[in-house]
Amino acid sequence: MKISDIIIKDRIRKEMGDLIPLEKSIHKLGLLHPIVVSENNELIAGQRRIEACKNLEWEEVPVTIINIQKLRDGEIDENQIRVNFTSDEQIAIADYVEKDIREENVKKMKLGKPSKDSLEGMPPNTTQKAIAEKTGISFDTLRKKKEIQEEAKTNPKFAKLYKSIDNLDSKDNTNSVYLKLSKLNRKRELVKKTKETQIILPKTITLYNKEFQTAPIEDNSVSLIFTDPPYHDEYLSLFGDLAKQAIRILKDGGSLLTFVGQTNIPEICDYMRNAGLEFHWPICVLHTGRASTMHSTKTMIEWKPILWFTKGKYQGDYVRDLVESKPPNKDEHDWAQSTEESDYYIKHLTIENEIVYDPFLGSGTFGVSAKKLKRQFIGCEVDKDHYDTARRVISNAT
Ligand SMILES: C[S@@+](CC[C@H](N)C(=O)[O-])C[C@H]1O[C@@H](n2cnc3c(N)ncnc32)[C@H](O)[C@@H]1O
């Protein structure tokens, strides 16, 4: 039928989108699906195809004539009732496209024609673009899907996550699953790094891979507890256990300095007071990076509190109540702190050989400060991988 004879009435779709991939496809393969029109030549489905054919200077197109009462039902169903390619299928399409391009390049090279596209490593931009066009997703998303697919082959947890990417009702998407995969790979690297390191810890350093509540620490033996418990609400009761342990193991006049989340300060103070510790002072750790935002309280957070409690009266020297922090290295632990704060307070609140204790070691940051400053140090970490990391980090510290 002549394109000029097709009557296009008011359509639901107003935007034609990028027609170039469709034009290229029609140019290469022909029109895979005829245009659908009513007995009165009114368009039912295929306006984008018509526009692409016009751009290709076609004057006629093949048509299928059907008889439906409401033209719009045709337009809606044609666009809505379709099944998207699964991730597996998208990856298969990409492999096919890439193989095709490579084969053409090899042919060109054999004919002595130069090919701009390299045949090794990451596909060149032109290939990436072709893959994105054919799969309908960006090359970067496809690369992430491929990595997740690879992990899914041997890891049941990721097999489940990989499937969930294609489920439109799932909260998991490629980016969130890829983030989990990146974390897993980072953890693997840390474990490997630790295995390859010879760990040598001096006798002055004792690390436990256990819950701090069960650590065998002598009564009245510790001069300073410097620590950074997990902040989330579900961990709040840990502060109760910490308070009870602190009142038992701290020397008279000893201090507990704990990082806290701003939102739980009142409850944490209650735990500490109920156990018999005295509130001494709040300390401000000033962030140097960009402020983060807490939407629930509408605040831009530019500092971190450390709360200072004592067992009995503090008898030490004057110390500052503000420390300018440096951005911590999060390679070893997602929640790692910098050593600026621990260096300062361990130095000013204890002397050489006194015992500093961190019940929530993480990657061992505060043990690094204690070792540098020649204090005795006790640390606890419940997670085996973090514990191993802390052993390596403290062992390597000088
Ligand atoms: C906020 S992170 C500490 C980060 C650390 N300051 C650093 O710079 O790497 C808290 C750590 O406490 C550990 N943890 C949680 N509950 C624990 C418990 N009951 N006993 C010992 N460690 C625990 C977590 O596994 C986590 O590594």
C-alpha cells in the first residue's frame, strides 16, 4: 500500500523516539512486520515503522488489513503485550552482535581493508554502541549483567539475585545486585591479601574473634575504651552491654569514648548512667568531606559525635573537644574510621603501656593507633573476615 494512502488519526504515542536503529534494521533486513491498517486504511499499528520507511524514502509498505472496532485497542495491545528479553537473552544477543562484528572485521582485514576496531580486550565504542542498540540496554548495564551471570553459575545466592533482575516487581535491579557483587569481590580480595601476609603481632596486642561481651578481660585493668559500635537502631542494646563491661573493666578514673549516631544519644546516655558511668563531655569529630543528608531529621551532617564517659572522676590533662578528621580509607571496612581521632585521644588520655580496648575492632583502626603509640591493646571483632583484616592491618602498622 502507498504510505500516502494510510490515514493516521489521533494516536496515543506522541513521541517517535530515536528512529535511527529502526531505520538501520529496515535497511538491512527489510520490514519484519507489515504495517497494520483497518479496512478504511486507518493506521492501527506501526507508526514508527512508517516514519522510518519514509526517512528511507520508501513510498510503499506491506500491510495487513484487519477489522477491529476500536483502533486504539490495536495500538495499545501492539505496544503493551510483549515480553521483554531476559538478561540471559540480552547477553546472548550481545555475544552474537560482537561475534558478527569481529567476523566482519577479520574479513575486512583479510581483504587488506583497515579496521578501526581492535580485536582484543574491551570491545571498541562502535561495537559497544551496536550492542546497546540491539539489546536495548546500555553497554555498561550489560557488562554488569554478564559479571552477575558469571557469579550466578557457582553461587546460589547470586543465582537468585540474577533471576530477580528480570522480575519487574522485584526491588533488586542490575545496579543494586552489582553493588553486592562488588562488595563480595572486595571481600575476596581482602581475604586473599590477608592469606598472603605474614602476621606478626607483638605480645602487647591481644585480638579476639568473638563477641566482645565474652572477652576475658580483667576487672579494673583498662585505662581507655576507644570504640565505634555499629550505629543502626537494631544494635542499640549493644551499648547496654558495653556500659556493663566498661564499669567492670575500666580502672578508676578511666574513660570510655564511643562514636555514636546522633539520633540515639539520649538512649545511649541512659545505658551508660544506668551502669554507673558518668557522662563527661561530647566530642565533635569534624568531617572534611561533603556533608551527608539525613532526610528523616532534615539535617545536613557535617560532624560525628564521640561521647565521653568516665568511671569515677577524670583526673587527666586538658584535651580538645574537637578533632578535624581526615577521610578514612574504606578499602578495608565499609565503616572504617580514620586514625586522626584515635591517635589524638589515645595519646592524651593514656600513657605508654597502659591498656586501650576496642570491643568493635572492624578493620583495626584504633589498634593501629595504640600500636604506634606503644600502648597495650585488646580488640574484639565478631566477624571472622573483619577480624582477619584487623590482624593484618595492625600487624602491618608501624
Ligand atoms: C562500625 S564497625 C567498626 C569500624 C572500625 N572502627 C574501623 O575503623 O574499621 C563495628 C564493628 O563491630 C563488629 N561487631 C558487631 N557486633 C559485635 C559484637 N557483639 N562483638 C564484637 N564485634 C562486633 C562489626 O562486625 C563491625 O565490624
